[in-house]
Amino acid sequence: MTEIWSPEDRTEYLEQQPAEPYRLGTEQVLTVLRVDKGAGLSRREARSRLERCGKNELRAEEPVPAWRKFLAQFTDVLVVLLLAAAFVSAGLWLYERDAALPYEAIAIFAIVLLNAVMGYCQQARAEQAIAALRQMSAAQARVVRDGAHQTVPAAELVPGDIILLEEGDTVPADARLIQSTALQTAEAALTGESLPVRKDTATVTGEVELGDRHNMIYSGTAVTYGRGLAAVTATGMRTEMGRIAGMLRAAQDETTPLQAELTRVGKLLGLVVVAIAVVMIATILFVEDIQGVSALFDVLILGVALAVAAVPEGLPAIVTAALSLGVQRMAQKKAIVRHLAAVETLGSAEVIATDKTGTLTKNEMTVRAVATASGHVTVSGIGYAPVGQLTRDDGGDLDELLRSEVECALFAAEQANNAALQEQDGRWIVQGDPTEGALIVAARKAGLEAAALGNRFVRIAEIPFSSERKLMSTVHSDAEHQEHVFIATKGAPDVLLARCSHEFVGRHPRALTEERRNEILATNEELAGKALRTLAVASRSLPKDNFGSSAPDDAVEQDLVFLGLIGMIDPPREEAREAVARARAAGIRPIMITGDHPRTASAIAVELGIMADTRAVTGAQLEGMSDEALDHAVRDVSVYARVNPEHKLRIVQALQRNGLTVAMTGDGVNDAPALKAADIGVAMGMTGTDVSKEAADMVLADDNFATIVAAVEEGRGIFSNIRKFLRYLLSSNIGEVMTMFFGVVLIEALGLSGASGDKVVLPLLATQILWINFVTDGAPALALGVDPVDPAVMRRPPRPREEGVLTPRTWAGIIFVGVVTAVGTLFVLDASLPGGLVEGSGTLRYAQTMAFTTLVLFQLFNVFNARSDEGSAFEGLDRNAWLWGAIALALLLQIAVIYIPFLQKAFSTVSLSVCDWLFCTAVASSVLLLRELSKVVTRAMDRRH
């Protein structure tokens, strides 16, 4: 049926297209799609449908113009404040002309521009994720059109096209199978299923989850075995991958706690700046007798200059630098961060919602157990590396009888096998079916060598696996017994056992009794109860004359000799158990979200310590839950199995509604929406899809769950360091503000009013304030940002979501330091001037130089205070060489501005004597000693409570 549709027909198809083609028979699907299986669509009809349905590709949103992305970087409150500070600094330079160039304004503009460029580079993540999805699509597709096989661009496929698929092909569109020969597809990227899924044409009754629709194949998945014929049912954005792309586009980027807090601090500083400018101007006008427009302008400029000093100009740059340096350390630990501002979120994560396949497990099937007539054997080692031991269940060595049986079973399993084990770049990989690869690895662990076996046994025929027979057999000639052929068979235990008449005991067959058959079936149930996937193996020897030269049929799969049961699983990573334990010790709750079978998921979760019982919630159960019920369930449930992409997203959002900071790990296409919606998304670098990597904030280069925990530790360390330099910057700047404010308020008491004939006199000049910010807000603050991670951070619970970067205790310490700094600096100023509370004899310029130097030294001593709110400043001083280097650099710069003639002129300073330096140092050190005393009191109060 290749006739052209009328417009009414096409409209009817699009509106009534079967939403669940898996529930229709093959003939029904072909009827609905108006296509003949043998002839396919005509070229003319295909063009007509393409015009109506559109291309088979994922749509991308219109990109935001580059200039708009760039300008958007300047809308942050703190950035606006910095721009205002730059303009004020430039205005001061224009007014005073005290330097060749407005250096301060240039520096501030440079900081803003640097942050804008870095922010701009982070913008196109959503577009990149959609592009990665498009790249996964098959470039070409083989179809039946006009009764002939043709190759067409995959983008030109339309509903109703008949496509041909073979091993190695990428499925180009969603389609309903109408013919299948041992077809298997790898759907881990879409459903999370760790094993290739066997496909057939049988109609599925009832509504089932994506992973159980065995008669459907999906765009972007890969054919791993067999071949098939399918009718396209959905293309482009109507495919399952298209729906994920739509969800990915709809998911909104979440503001990280650090971003939110810095925005809040920025707004607070903005209000403080305005208040300081207003209060300062009002105070000067009230205290001093201001006359004339020029003097009034001086007051306005000085008030605004002080407000500029209150803004920590280096904050965004230092935050970025600290994050960047932390990111470099994380990269060395195989954690690659794509989104700087999200680094600290990982450190504050309370839940890690992790996929199972390829994340907690290696995504490499591994034989765990072999059961034969004489006992059970445990196989050690994980993954495809042929390294491991075979021991009895009780840990003892294998006796000769048991070893002989196990070798026979694994030998037959390796012969009935089409996979290949290879080592590439130091890593063992399997070409072919992962289950068959696992059998080869187990044979190598048992000492069976491929070369020796291949020289003796040569395959001469094969009876392939089919979903109807559930068996696979191979026929081999035997160089040592040339008159016989050897038949190896593997398959479903119940099916294979029914075809066996004997069982190997040692190397001799023994007739199978009914009692022994029941024992074997019970053993199979026992292995399955441990979430092991079981296969049975058997063999048979036939006279070569009886075999003949024609292709064998399944008659040779009768009167087999049962060799044993083999249990396998995609096992947990060796490091995963310890990583889970460390996460729990750090107050982080691991949750498994997977598309795998509930029994398998529960077994892995129990083994890793993610949960104590075997309770798992399935995707079907989630479908019946309201948001309220799910919000309640996520508080206790730790394993979710057989879930769809929508379920993962719902679970993450439910956890967030419970006030939890969620880190989501994953590797498949199906994980991308949840990765994007989570507070921080973590993708797998080795096995992860491009989509998951583009949607994530962080990528694990080694796909190791233990790396996530190491990244958590590093994230906590980075956040701790951010707190350190925030404490330092804010306490130092508050000290400057208090010094200036109270210096004006107490101008008479300090002797400033008679120190000069100027109408307006301040403790420090505007250029000196800006110099202090330049010297002390740069290198020392950055050095705090690279303080080594305290090992104790992983023994503390995560930072509560509602807790700010700066806690009330932190603010108390900041204000305390600011008060001590202001009092000490004004004391030195007073002691350097005639009159005032403390009699001195110096000039105004000398007194300002003394106060200037004392304030710098106060801030350098304060660097040590800022390392902790509770811990002593003297702990771990030798761990950060950068800190000592930064302090030495700041001192050298201050010495330069005091003694180099042209700098003396630029900053209105005079040379100081050794005694002057000792006096300034003694006074400035008081901030360290007094803060240490306050910490002792704080620790004592904490112990009481």
C-alpha cells in the first residue's frame, strides 16, 4: 500500500497516531501506518509525509545573540556596584589628577570584564546538550522503498518507513518491530538497563514501562546482536529521545546556594554603601563648618570615596580564582568541573541521587558463582580484567573433582560464545554481548587459555539464540578425537535442563534423577535470589558420521549432559562501598535511581550499604503517586528501580521540595533532565553520553563513585576557604569604614581639627584607602582561598541549605575585628599628633602615614584570624606556604610606598623609623591576640552546650 495520502488522511494519521504501538499487533501497526511490509513507502509518499511530519531531527531553540549573552553578565548586583566603584574612582582621578592614569578604575573595570568573559563562556550549555543529542542520531538509515532496499539520510525518515537493522547499527527512529532474528539492543543510555535487551515481535498486553516494551526499538540506541525489520512509528521530537530533549530544554538552571548568598551579600553591601555615603556626608556637614560650593563638593567626593572603600572590589575575582584553583585540584582527582559557581554546592550536598549502571557498578558483567554437581564455587574479581580466584563457598580451595566440573562448565560456556576479550591501552574490553564476555573472563580466571583451546576445537556450525528457543549451541571438531564432534549449549536453566538426560560428576556422566533436577532448579532460584542472572551450560559428543554436513537443527540439543549453573551480575565497584560509607559519615544520603530490575537494584544497594532492607519503589508505583505522596516517600526510600526519565526528574524535584540539596549522578541520555534540574549534576566521563556531560556541572573522568566523595571533600574545602576570605575581606573593610567614620566623628578628640588649615581633614586619604584594598584584598585573600582542606570537613554534616555563607557567629567575629582595627588605628593616629587623648608631636602627614601602616598591618595579622571562626589561628600555619608569601609581598609593597620617593608623593607618605614600625606592629598584633581570646571563650561555651 504505497498510495499517496490525502491531506485529510495525513491529518487523521497525525491526530490518531497510535501513542502505544507496542500494544498493537504487527498487522495492525502496518494498517494504521498505511504501509506494506514488503514494498515499503513509495518515494513520492515518503516526500509527502516528510513535508507533513518534518525532518527526523531534534529541534534546537533559536540561539541568544552573543551580544545579549555578554551584556547579561553585567546585571548582577555586585557587578553593578563594582561598575559604580570604577566610575567613582575615575571621577576622583579626574578631580584630583594625582596620578598619570586612573589605575584603580582600570583595575576595577578589568575585574568586571574578566568575570563577564568567564560567565559568557558558560551560557550555551542548553544548546550544546541539544546538539549532543542530535549527534547521537544515525547519519544514514537503510529502508525499504518502492520494494527495494535503499540507504537514505536518517533525517528523511518518516512514520511508516520500513527500516532494516543489523548488529552494530544505531537505531535511527522509534519503530515497532515486525520481524526479528535474535535481535538485541543496548538501551542503557535510554532506560538504564545494564544488559542488552532481547527484542521480538510479540504484542505486549497492558501498559508497561519503557524498558519492558520488547517489541519496540528506540532512536539513538544500538543493535548489539541479530537483525530485524521495523516500521517507524515516531520521528524527530516525537521519539523518546525527542521527549528527553524537550524536557532538557524545559528544565531551568537552578541558582546555587553560593550564587544566591553572594547576591544577597551584594545587595546588603549596596545598602550599606548608600547608608555610609549618606551618613558620612551628613556627619562631616554636622561636625565641620563647611562653606562654599568647592568645599561641599570635597565633602561629597570624600563620602562617596569612603563608600567605595566599603565594597570589597576583589571579591568576585577572588571567588573565581579560589574556585578555579579548587577546580584544578579536583581535576587532578579525576573530577572535571564545567560550572565554577556550582563547585561549593557539591560540598553542601545532602543527597547524592546516583544511577547504578556504570556509576556504582562497572557496567561490566561479571561471573560471581558456578554451581556444579559437587558444589558451589565463588569467582572473585570485578569487570572484564581476567584476574581473580576460584574458591569454594566456604573459602577453601577447589578439590580435583570440583575443579574438573567447573572447568568443563566454563569451557562449554566459552565455546557457545560469539564475544571476544581484548586488551586496549591497558584496559580490558569485550567485543560483543557483555554476558558472553563475562563467560570468557571466567574461563580465563579458571586457567582455560583461548589459544590452546582454539588449536584443538574448531567451530564448524552454530544454532543461534532465539527468544523462542532461549538456547544457543555451537558445534566443534575435536583435533584429539577426530571421529567425534563436540556440541556446547548455553541458555535458560529451566529450558536447558529439560533437554538434559545426564549430569557431569567429575568427568563422567551420571543419569539425572527427578530429585536432582529439583535440586538444580532450587539452586537456580537461590542464585536468582541474590540478584544473579543465571545461565545453564551443557554439552554433548556425537559421532562425526551422524552429524552430517548440512546445517544442524535443534535435534542435536537433545540428550545433553548438564554441566552446571553460572550466576553473574554487573558488580559494584570495589571502591564504591567505602565511598558510600564515607558519604554517610559526612551526613550525605546516597540514593539509587536506576532503570534496572528491582531485585538487582536492591541487591547492589544492600551490598554497598545504601539501604539495610530490600525495599525498592518501581516506576510503575511512582506513576500512581501524587507529588505529595512522593514528597513523603523520598524521605525514607533509597532505591528506585525500573524508572523512566520523567520519574528521575520527579524524584529530584521531590527531594528539593523537602529542602535538600541534591547532587545527581548519571551517564545516560535519560539522566540529562535530572542532571540539569539537580543542584549539581555529575556525569560519567568514560561511559557517559555527550548529552549527560553537556547537561552536567561536573564530569568524572574515571567514572568512579569514589571520585564523587573525593569531590565532595574538595567542594567542602573550597567553600570553607571562600568563607575564610569573606571573613577576611569584610572584617578588613569594616575596619576601614569604622576608622574613617569615627575618625571624623571624633575629629576634635583626636586632635585632627587643629592639625591642618584645610577645611576637611580625614584620618586617611582616599588614595591610601584604595592602596590598602589593593595590597591586602588581593594576594592574602587569594592565599586563603588555597588553604589545604581540613580532614575534619568529612566528619561534619552538610551545611544546611538555609544557612548563609556568613553565619551570625561569623558576622559577630567580623564586627569584633572591625572594632579592634578601628580603635587601634585611631589610637596610633592620635598618638602621632599633638593634642587629642594621647599627646604626640608629629605632623598630619606623619600621623596619616602611621595610621596607614598600622591599618595595613592590622589586616595582615587578621589573615590568620580569618582561617577559622572557632579554631586557633596558630593551628596548621605551616600548611600554606602561599599565605606566608602573600603576607611578605604585602609588606614589601607597603615598605615601597613608605620609602620610594615618587610613591611617597603619590600617596602622601613620609619615611618611618624602626621604632615607628615596632609601635605600629605592636598595636596591630592586638587583633590577633584579642581574637584568640574570643575564640577560647566561644569554644568553652560550645562545650557547655
